[in-house]
Amino acid sequence: MLRDNTENEQAAESGGAIAGTTRKDIEKKLGRKVVTEENFLPSSKQKEFRDK
């Protein structure tokens, strides 16, 4: 079981790094931020959004 968890953690870390790099590349290309206070969904609202 521990091995599976380690693999999941590694996959999550790798995926997060890829997503972060991609976001930064897009922001550089657009010349503006893609995540702002206007479009950020706080965790308290995420469950509401998923349940729809």
C-alpha cells in the first residue's frame, strides 16, 4: 500500500509541476495573469461547483 501512495504522490508532484510550467508559459505568451481574484474559485465553493 505504501508503494501505491508513493507513486500517487510522485504523479501528483509531476502533474503539478507540468501544470505550473504550462500556466507560466501561457501567462508569458498572453502578457497577463490567467488566475486572478475574479476567476479564482476558493475551496469552500469548489464542492458546490462539482456537485452541480
